[in-house]
Amino acid sequence: MITIISGSLRVENNTKKVASVYYDVLQKKNIDVQLLSLDEVNVFERHADFIVMEKQYLIAADAFIIVMPEYNGSYPGILKLMIDNSDVAKCWHHKKVLLTGVSTGRAGNLRGMEHLSGSLMHMKMLVHPNRLPISMVDKLLDENQHLSDAGTLKAINSQLDEFLKFSGVVSNEMV
């Protein structure tokens, strides 16, 4: 099972739109996948609902895809808060993770992905080397607010094929 984490708390955020593309692509590949959107859950403290979310989305996951916006040259505090409130050993240790950065600027959150990579490796995670920066995301959305840029969709598909092999979710022959 792969859990995709949409790492933004903002309402109607572009991060969730991109995370939904990852979800749709994986579903079409018949991969067991779920989407955890941080704008839909309360991760501010460790409470009963948090523990239910943790069991369903974090502990149950074999691998993760984290799609995150750039907040002040790094990754969002809400994402850090969710990680900090989780049982790190049960949720994260020795699992594989793919990172995608989203920004309306020109760097696609490269710095934030680098910051988060350091934290994830400290938590004994294996970070896939193909971290995809999606820059100018607001210009890549169509009139219905769907990601429709052919080059970006191709890059996402290629990144996902690599990650599926890396994570062991599918064999080289299946991709």
C-alpha cells in the first residue's frame, strides 16, 4: 500500500490537485493507494482521531509519496507537525518515500525537498533520488483547475514508474 500525503493545510490548494494526479495515475496502474490530505485532518495534537488516521494512513503504508508546497523556502509546518506527532518508529522507519515539490515560483520547492530529505533519512527512511520539482504550478492548471501540462504528466509517470520499482511495489517486468 502506498500513501500519498498532500502536505498543505490551505483550502483549495494546488498541492492537493497535484497529489490527486499521482493518486489517479497509480489507480490506473492497479496499485493499492490512498490519499491523505492534511487540509482534511487535524494533526495539531496526538488525540484519538489522530491515532485512527495514523493507523490507517501511516502505519499501514509500505511506502509514501509526499507532495508538498514551498513555504518560506522549506516544507510546510503542518507536515512537520504531523510527522512530529506520529509514532516515528511505527510509521516511518525503513519505509521508502518519493518527494514532489510544488510552487508558483521557479524552483519547484527544491530547497524544501532537500530539507525534508534530511529529516526523513534521520528517521531511517529511504528517499528516492528522483525528486520532482513542479514549478509555476498555477500556470500548468487548465480552466477546470486540473493539471494538464503534457510534459509534467510525462515526468510524473516516469517518476512513478521508477518509484514503483525502487519501492518493490511492482517488479521491473510489470512497469
